[in-house]
Amino acid sequence: MFWWVTFLFFPSWAPEYSHVWSLSSSFRVFVRKALRIRDQFEPYPYALQILPTVLKEQWTSEPFQPYKTAFSSEVQQSPEVLLSHVQQLSASDVKDPALKKLQGFLWSTGYESGAITTPLFPDAASQIKAWKQEDALTLAIFSSGSVEAQKLFFKYIGISSTVVEGVTAEKQKTEDLNPLFSANFDTVNAGPKMVKESYVKIAEAMGKKVEEILFLSDNVSEVRAAQDAGMQSIVVDRTGNAPLSEEDEMEFIVIKSIDELELLNQLDEST
């Protein structure tokens, strides 16, 4: 990713109202969870796949020590012990800081080699470029992934592929979208995504009122927390998400793609 004021809401089951939403306000900040990386993006399995090789080749290397020593001493006994520990954490989806740090290192290796890139949904890159370059909005990301991981993901957005001479695998052409974002927030510098205090903290960090911020997310609990904080927020129901309940569709504005939104950015020239 990481995407408002009174709205007229038409449930998603009313196709006659599936037109573009026109949203007119004085919003100057757009804070979103993520640009919803496509489901086929699999950096986590990639990290686990290359970890045995990395542990074998870099176990005693100086550059690898900060990542190894981030774990408890009990699991630093051998490459095999650490590998087993990381596999257990990954299987349990534990948000361990040491694991996140190690994953960032492993992903960086893959990105720099061209083995992996970050694919976004087709509407994402072009739309945020328009919001930034044409509407002059301030954009930011709020994600459970660390700030370091966010910047890594958005540095290597896949745009096409080409065969590189002397390389057997295809190396992806990429573009860096980080310059489009003015701030990055995660559960460390902002807090849990499902509590309103985190969104208040984000607004304070950016020097904005919460009501000046638009938040898009594919998670209804996050949208509810943002609304409780005073932000305007919309649910983006992407392919592959768990189905929304009828109650969710009645409670929130729901869109399928961010290009369904037309934001009429009416900046207050006096501020």
C-alpha cells in the first residue's frame, strides 16, 4: 500500500449506482494502509526459500550479525536452530521484530538481484501518481509491515520484464514510487492498526487535523478505528479478500477499485 464530511452511500448490491464517486472537500492529506499488493506477490515464501543458503554462507559474516543477534541467544546456537525458529514464527504469523528485520534483509537481496519485484493492482500506480502530481495531495502509508519494508517494497514496483544478457532468469524492470509518499507509518511509530489512537497519532505526526485525512483500507476493523478517530475512511474490497458481510456493506462506503473515486481537491488557498 498503502488508501471523507457526509456521504451518500449505495450498497454494492445496487448496480445502478456503480458510477464514479465524486468527493468534494478540502482534504489535503491522503493516508492509506497500502496500495494493496496483489495476492500473487509472495515475498514471505521467497525469504524462507533463500534463508537456508543465507544462513550457511553468511552465518559468521559481519554484515549478517545484526540480523542474527536480533534474535534471542537461545536460537543463535547454530544455523539449523535459527532456521527452525524462523520457520515456526512464520508458520504462526508472529509479528516478531527480529523476524521482520531478517525478512527485510532477505527481501533486499531478492529485489537487488531482480529475483522478485512488487506487483500492484493495475489502478494503483497511475492513480497515486495523479493524486500526487496533478492534485498535489500529500500521500502517506500506514501498514503492519515495517517502515523499512514499506520503502523496500515501493522501491521495486514491477512495470515490465526483460531478459538480461548473461542471466538465465528474467529480471524485472521496476520503478521507485517512494518519492510520491511524504511519510510512512507502522505499528512501531503509530501503533496497532485497529485502535483509534494510532490514527490520532498519525494526524499529529503529520501536523494535520484528523478530519482532513482520508484513509482507505481493505480491513473493516481498520476503517472503523480510523472513523472512530475522526478520519474519513472507505473500504476497498479487492479480489481475494474475505467476503464482506451485509452489515459491513451497510455500515461503510465500499469500492472495488481506487479509480472509482474522483477526488475533487479543493485546497483552501488561505492556509
